[in-house]
Amino acid sequence: MTSTTAAATTWQARAETKQAAREALLPADTILPPGLVTDQTTDVTAIPRTSGLLSAHELEITESETPAILAKLASGEWTSEAVTRAFCRRASIAHQLTNCLTEIFFDKGIARAKALDEEFKRTGKARGPLHGLPVSLKEQIGVAGVERSFGFVGFIGRVAEVDSALVEILLAQGAIPYCATNIAQGLFFGEAVNNVFGETVNPYNRKLTPGGSSGGEGALLALRGSPLGVGSDIGGSVRIPAGHCGLYSLRPSYQRIPYEGTCNSQEGQDSIRSVLGPMSTSLGAVKTLFKSVLDAQPWRLDPQVLRQGWREEGYALADHGHDQGLVFGMMWDDGSVRPAPPYARAMTEVKAALEAAGHKVVDFVPYEAAEGTAIMYESFGGDGMRDLFDTLALSGEPRVGPQADQPQGTELTITQWWSLHARKGRWLKGQLDAWNATSKTTGTGRAVDAIICPVAGGPAQVLRTPQYHTYTHWCNVADFPAVAIPVTRVDPALDPKVERSDYHGDMDKHFWEQYDPQVYANSPIGLQVVAQKGEDEAVLAMAEIVDNALKAHRAAHGTTDPS
Amino acid sequence: MTSTTAAATTWQARAETKQAAREALLPADTILPPGLVTDQTTDVTAIPRTSGLLSAHELEITESETPAILAKLASGEWTSEAVTRAFCRRASIAHQLTNCLTEIFFDKGIARAKALDEEFKRTGKARGPLHGLPVSLKEQIGVAGVERSFGFVGFIGRVAEVDSALVEILLAQGAIPYCATNIAQGLFFGEAVNNVFGETVNPYNRKLTPGGSSGGEGALLALRGSPLGVGSDIGGSVRIPAGHCGLYSLRPSYQRIPYEGTCNSQEGQDSIRSVLGPMSTSLGAVKTLFKSVLDAQPWRLDPQVLRQGWREEGYALADHGHDQGLVFGMMWDDGSVRPAPPYARAMTEVKAALEAAGHKVVDFVPYEAAEGTAIMYESFGGDGMRDLFDTLALSGEPRVGPQADQPQGTELTITQWWSLHARKGRWLKGQLDAWNATSKTTGTGRAVDAIICPVAGGPAQVLRTPQYHTYTHWCNVADFPAVAIPVTRVDPALDPKVERSDYHGDMDKHFWEQYDPQVYANSPIGLQVVAQKGEDEAVLAMAEIVDNALKAHRAAHGTTDPS
């Protein structure tokens, strides 16, 4: 008779057991045939369609635009059960291709879908604006009865006792949670790898990361294994995977989507806050989720949420002349690391599209971007990474990610911490004043209505290599809402390496040297549309304007959208 | 030839020089005749009127209700110069009676008033909703060109280079800043005493404190040396002096009135934030100032202010059934220290008044009030008071206030600090859930619309003795907006000591023993009306309802309002 206690088990064995349990939950009739995909298959985006595992109706459902799915659910044309089953099956395939799922609770989702269908049959009414729609959730978001290890071996076995405030609202609005998705260890970097669930890869090029920390969502959504997901963003974590996976996402301002009941590293680090945000192949779905949450008065459930519902006047751009000739500021270069060539091509195309649509585009030079990133890193490092190391020590598992080799540091004193806040306060004021000062150049009397910039310094990086993320960081420090939109994909013919002889510094040179169009071929390229603090509704409207302008411009020029 | 450098001068000498310079700015024809007031004169509220120093017109101006003054300024019936001169002169008298002023810049105020009068003559239009009105400001609020020592000897000579965001807005709305008012050293306690400016006393009973830390405002406004002032509140600092001086005040939610350009102790302590709030003898004036600031879009000047203008639907109580039968929760006792007898009398009268006006009043038991105060004190003590001691060391001046003898403590670690935030997060959720749970008892389907509680455990305390302030603290930790309203004054005949044999604990017993109606005779008694986070407009409306109900009730019963 053998007795194995948790303490006596290695962390590797515990993770293996956990992963095996996960794989056992994949529906047997969705398992990919051996040999269909090999290690040499880099672009797997067509596999769900070509695998033969999904019926024509399942393909129709999962490849419909999310607003169209919602309309068919609300009219009763499709049942929630059919839609949920289709996405569960496609999610299983997506997972086999990219390792994007952490918790699989298809059974709960299908049971809820059936109940909702029965309710609909009885009442003839949709439960809410998300009626019957499967929604995937980043690992950290609590769902009652579902394990939430948060990607740490030491937390395997911890089950969320209650629904998080967000999930409570999603359920009330008719959504169907059915799976959780992979994250960066502790959410500390822009990939999706940890010792419990392993590494998620980019479905457009599996040698690359999907981005992160909400990378599981990125891969799952890109493969249409989910019509709508929720990630979190403390330094770019919904915008980076959206950009690297050809998706839309919103990083809302602080305290709008409830965080209550969502776990995180460094609980109580309230200086630069993580926010939850929607991700989808559809910008309309991103808006629908955000509006649905606000319409449910989330401040009743989360004491830290602002008492501020959806503002239609914000969405109508009341503060921006109601979209009559907007002025966009184009951030070509942040002064520290010039974006890789495909971003310049994407921005040039967007500029032409906006001008063709009657808007104005001016250059925008950011205010002390490097200082913003410095404030962010010093904030995240405030405890010398003690919280992370203490959590790793629970199981003996190692640190992973780009900083895997970096040892535990020193905690700041409170005096240093408060000084950091004061420094942030000055940076915030400088940032606001710099933005407002653009009113001298726009010709509208207003400052630039929104700023457009890359989602990262380069395309999705090779797995476990560094990436430059200041292009998202500044929004987190300044609390600017931002929408990521897909624009193009890396094309070695269009995006050759540009010869440069001068650099902003060593980091700029490093990332320039790293760029190789062959390595990044087919990798999606996304841009952000950024508005001022609290302008969440407006930034959604302006992202729609950019997206529509781009589509119209391409239609007029007979080019197709490669993303 | 003698040479005196700052370094060689004692802190006492520097403070004396500073005070002498201040006294020299009092208009010569406002100096009180010797003997009119002695140390035995405790109630000085009638002195401005009886001194003979103010003309009938000056008395008419300064004793008018602030909204009436604004109406006469806006119509041109009164000039801003006349109004400003009248308040300058009365402020001088108030200062001689209570030591309430820190910086005197009557000259700047009068010059601006004249310019505004000329503008009005030319354009026929009021500058804004505060056109021509003198507004007093707590010492910490920056006014360009005015010294801002913040009550520390080591900071004497520091001059604000630019207007704070609030002052910029006040000026744009037509207000006339003309003086700054006294504070507690470092804003750390509920009195108004520091080594630079000395001690402010309560005009209703000069053996007592006016409360604090915005105590200078309290004394000045109570003597009608100002029609409207702005204080700050991190633990009760606009509500305590309002309550102890027979005034109205609003503690707004975080991030609505801009704090940019306002100095503070422990800069960067962002966990429990100080907020600026209006104080006045008129509730209408409190509302007008708050609305004027929001109407000016303060988020354009302060990056930390929410993009959220005045919400008329909040003021119309849209979330509360539009004042058709509100339900108030009465916090008779917080479970740690039972309020002194006059508060029970005040609350009983308010309850009867509200019921007579058709509202419902239920008992409300607060959620873990002591834990809220513990979180607050641990937050304020996060740096072991190093910031305070470092500032004191600049000049060698001693610590003053109830904790004067307490030595410097130990700084927390970041891990401890973040744990404190996490603990606060749990308390916030408990607080919200407890409030929402009252919906089971109201009969309206809503939770209690507002909560009514004392502004302190006792009346204004004897100078430099401890007071119990948990009754204000919970609002700061929870970020609940609250309005202080004056209700009555201590009357030894009506407020005898109540015999008690059981106590919540030692602190309860201590404050019970401290209560002596003779000592506190004539001291104003104020209550707070508290609403949920973000309900600033609603709490103003509900405070008006309480105030009007009380006045109507007294009129119906032929009693007069002693305050």
C-alpha cells in the first residue's frame, strides 16, 4: 500500500496530474487525428475548418460574427445549447492546437444553456443582452465551484467558492461561462506560460507567443473557439494578445468593470491597477460586453467600482464634436524604441484611411514614455517580488518567463513607495498637460481626440524572449482607456528590415536587430486607439471609426484585409 | 552690525516674526478695542455685531445668506468690492477672536473684486456662478504668489508659484480668494493648532476646539467672516469643524474636486485620500461651490479627477424614488463609543422631523466601524510618521496635538502595506454588503437611502484633549460622500449626563466620563447625512430634505433652532 501526500509529490508530478485531468475533459469526438498537425505546422488557423471534426452548422455558428450570433440567440433561431456545444467543440480543437485552456467546464456551460433555452421557450424573452452566448474567462476570474489555481502549482486544488462580481453579472445578462484560459505566471509578462498549464502558442505562427498575460484568450478567440472573452490588463495584457492574435479588445479605465472576486498577484498593490476587459474577433461584441456590465450597475456588487453607467453621450462623442472631423494623433515612435516596420506600414495605411474618411491626422510625440514604464516597473517591483517568490515556494516550482533568472529583490520602504506615487502624480500631470497642449495644432479648438499607436514595439515575439511593451504601459499608468484593433499581418515582402544607422539607445538597437520578417511572417499587427481617462465609451466609438475607415479604404482600393 | 540667518534663528522666533507679519495685515480700523473681550469671554459669536466696528451695511452683507449674496452680486445690486471689503473686515474681527487666519491677502481680493466690478459694468454679465463672492481657503490650497508654509516652521517662506487647480476654477467662476485659514499640524488631528500660527478656538465656547483639521475655516465661517470656504477631509476634517461650529459641509467622494496644486503631509499616501470640500453657514452655498467646480470640467486640469460633471439625475434622487418616502438609517451607536447625550437628542428630533415629513427612519448598525478606524490609523502611520518628523526636524519645532508625546514609529514593509490594502478591500465589500442588506427591512425594495450619524463621539472637545472620530472615519475609508448639518447646541438642562453601568469598553467609559454638559455648554451639535460612494449629488439633496424637515418640524412645534 502506497501513500502519496501533496507535500511528498514533486511540483512536476502535480502539474502533470492536473494537465492530464484537463485533457480528459476534452470531448472524445473532437480529438485531432494523429499526423494532421505536426511541429512543423506553424499556421494552424485553418485547422478547425479543415479537420473535418466540426459539422457545417458548427462551422457556421462559430464563424459567424458575434453580434449576429447574439441576434440569432435572441430571436430563438439558434438555441443556446447548439451554440454552446459548437464553441465547446471548437475550443477543444483550439486547445489541442495552442494549449490555450486551463479549466474546462463545458458540462456546466451546456447545462446552463439548456436551462436558458427552456426559460426562453417558456417566456419568449431573452435573459439579457448576452442571452445564450458562451463567454470564455481568463484563469483568474472566479466561477463558483471551478478550480482556480491561477497557474501556480501551490494553488492547485483551490476552488472558487462564489462567483466573482463579473461572473454574477454575466450570468444575469444571459452569458454562458464554459472555460478558463491560460495566463503568464503571476500575470507578470506578455506571454502565456506557467508551470501548471504549460505554454500557449500563437495560432498564426506557433513559434511565436500569442502575447499575454491574457494569451490563452488570444489563441482561443483567434481560432474562434470562443465568440467573446474577458481578460485583464495591468500593463497591456488584453491589448498585447489582441494585437498579436488579430483581435479587438478594450482596456477600460479603472473601476468600471468589477474586479471583486478575481484573484491576482500582489493583492493590495493598488497603485497601478489591473482592470478586466473584453476581447473578441468582433468590436461590436467588445462594446456589448462592456455596456452589458455597466447596465447591470456593477457598483452594487463591487465597492470599488464607480457609480457610472454606460454613457451614451460619451459614445456619441459629445465632447468631440460628434465625429465631424476628428483629429487623431499618430505616435510613430515613443523616443525609446522605434516600432518594427510592419507597424509603420499599418499606421501609414490607417492614416490614409482616416484622411480619406474626412478626419485629420497629426503627429503625436508622447510625454516621457520611458518614465511611465519606469514608474510601472518600480511599482510592480515594490515588494522585491516577494509575493511571487513566496507563492513559488509553496510547491518548489521555478519562476518562468523573460525574467526567470532574476532573483528576489529588496522591498521598498513606505517612504520610497509614497515618493513613487508623488513622482507618478507629476508624470500624470505632465501627460495630461502634454495631451491638452495639442489643441494648439489641431485646428478644432480641441486637443487630439484620440491617439493611435502600436500594441507593442514588435510583432508577437519568439516564445520566451523579451518584448518592448512601453506602447501599452503608458495607458495603464495614466489610466487611459484603449481599444486594440487588428490591422494587418507581417508580410516579408512588404515589411523588410529597414536599414538604420542611428538609434535611441541600446534597447532600440537590440529590438531593431531582433526584427526579422521571416521569423515573424504571418504574425498579426494591431494598433491601439487611446482616449483620455474616463472616455471608455468615446474610445469605443473612435475605434469603430478607425476600423470602418480602414475597411472602407480597402474596399475603395480593392485590397483585402489580410487580418 | 548684526546678521541673523534663518539657521541661527530659533523656531519660536521665526514663528513670532511670521505671526507679527500676519497681524500687521489686519486693517487698523477693525482692531477690537481693549477690554471688549477678555479671557473670560467664552461665547464671542455676537462680538462682530456688537463691537461697533462694522457698519449696518457691512452687517447686512455679512449676515445675509450666501445664496442671497450671490443673487445680489449677479444682479449688480451689490458690488464685489463692497462685499469683499465687508468680509475682509469681519474676517479680521473673527481672527482677533479665534486666531483663525494664516495668510491674509485682502489686497489681492479687493483688487480682483474691483476688476470684476469693472468687467461687470462693461459686459453686464456675471463671470460665473460664484461671481464676486469672497471665498476663504484652508492653508494648504495653493494661491499663486501667496506663502504656503502649511503650518510648519521649516516651510515658512515657501510661496505657491501657481494657482492650484481648484483656485484656477474658482477664479474662472468668479470667486474672490482673500484669506487662508488655520489647520492642525500636518492635518493629523481634529483641532487647528500648529507652531507657526498657534491655536484656533471655537467661537461658541473659546475653551473648546473648533474641530479640525479645517478648524480655521470653522471658526471664520461661524463668525460670518467668510460666506463660503473650502477645507479638506481625510478623516473628518470638513465635517468635524462644521459640526463643532454650527455649519454645513460636504465631504465629496474621491477624485471629484481637484486636489492638484494643494499640498499635504505624506504626499503619495494614496490609500486613504484627502478630498477638498466646501463649508458654509448655507447648505445652498455648499451645493453651489461643488456644482460650480464640476461644471468647470476639472478633469482638464487634474489628471486624477474623474470625468464626471454634476449629475442632475443624482440630485433629483433618480436612484431613490425621487424623494417619495425616503428611508433613513439612524446610527445611534457604532458599537465602540456611544455618542454623548446631545447627539441622541439631536437624532431623536431629526427622526421625528423626518417621520413628520413622510419619510421612514430605521435603526442602522454599522459594519465593523472599529476595523475601519484601525485600517485608517494603520494607513496614516504607514511611514512611522517619518514624513512628519522629518518636516519638524527642518526647524527643530516640536510635534503638537493629542499625540504630541508619541515618538516616531516604524515604517511598514510593502508586503505589510499591500496586506493592509487587501484587508481594506474585504472591509469595503463587507460595508457595501451590509448597507445593501438593509433592503430587507426598508419596505421600499431599496436599501436605506442615507445614513444619519453624529459628526463625532462628543461635542467639540476641550483644547488639546482627545476626541473620538470613528463616526467620520468610516466615510473616508469607504469613500462615502457625507454632508454635515447643524442641528442644535449643548444645553445643560436638556443634555444631562446619563447614568450608565455597562460600556462597550474602556474607550467608551473614558468618553462617557469625559462628558460634562457644563463644560460643553453652547457647543454646536451636528449630524452627518451619508450616502453611498459616488452619490455626492444625492447626498446633497438628501441633506436638504433633512434640513428642511427639521426646520418645518420646529416651525410646526413653535420651537426655534438654537443653532
